[in-house]
Amino acid sequence: MASVEKIRNAQCAKGPSTILAIGTATPENCVYQSDYADYYFRVTKSEQLTELKKKFNRIYQIQTSQLNDHSSNSSQQLKHLNPNSQGAIAGNLHEIGLTFHLWPNVPTLIYENIEKCLTQTFDPLGISDWNSLFWIAHLGGLTILDAVEAKLNLEKKKLKATRHVLSEYGNMSSACMLFILDEMRKKSLKGEKGTTGEGLDWEVLFGFGSGLTIETVVLHSIPTVTN
């Protein structure tokens, strides 16, 4: 029988260590969804906007009550997008936390379908120039971001905020959208742009998740206020 010392030695790495990456750690924070409006309006120093806060809470309640319906709609969207992609991204909750498993061809699936999703979303607005939008793209990894850029012929600057957040924080799943929005807002203010979308009016918020589902959201920027 091996001794405890031998077992421990076998489990320990030998040789010099290597720092793989240096970035900004995600702040340790835990906020219950039911308290999120109070938290958000407090940290943004917007507690005087009582009517907006009430609206925020109403939206949250509607979204919560429709969660099951949303899951059903996502399944239908999956079949419409790519009927052969079920299981391309799968999330599993374990004792160690939430883990995701991706097929190697996920970037290809997104590459083949992203423009169709955008066209369906922006046709009512008469927008077909993807470089005329400011972009908030899910942090799926460099390969996926490269695939989106290539398919849509995007200028490199369009995903600059997304790439910055990815390099600083890594893939934080859905929460990354808030970080990218904040990064875009700060860059717009620092550059004295006319809107929170780097001077542009329309934005596409694009994400993907389990299945494979791709969702696009149209947002409209607001004017920046400078003194």
C-alpha cells in the first residue's frame, strides 16, 4: 500500500509554474432578484427616480411570471434556427456550480445563422448595414466573436467593448451583457460621443445559449449629458 507521502507527491505538480492570465476579478457580490431594483437604483444614485423604479419592478415581475413561457418559446426558436443543433450548448448544475459544454462546431452554427436572425430583427426598421449599429455581443469566446465579425464584415472596433470585457473578466454568461453595456457607456462618455452608443442611435444586443438558441434585442441609445 502506498504511503500518504507518496500519494501526496503524486498529486503535486513539479517544475516551475506559469501564470496563464492576469485580469480584473469579478467583484464578489450577491443580490437577490427581488431586491435588485433597490440595489441597482442605490448604486447608480438614482433613488429619486421613483416612477422609473416602479416600472423596473413591474418589468421584473412580468419577466418572472413568463419564465416558463419563455423557455417554451426558446425551444421553438431552436427548431426554427437549426433543427440539428439541439444540445450544441448544454448547461448543467453540479455541486461545483454551473458548467457548460459546447460542441466544437458552435462557432460554425452561429456563423451560418447570425445574419438571418439580424435580418428578421432589423427589417422593420429598414436597417441592413450592420456597421451602422453599436454592438453588445455575448462573450462566447474569441472564435465565436471572430466568426461573427467575418460573417457580417464588421469593423474591428464594433466588438472592441466585448473583447475588452472578455479579456478582463472572462465569460460570465448572461451577466456579461451588463458589463459590456457599462463599458460602452463609459467609453462614450470619455470620448464625448453624442449618445451612450458611441454616437450611434441603434444597438443590437445579441446572445446565444442552451440548445443552440440565438436571440437578438434592439436597443435605442440615449443622448449623453455633458456639463
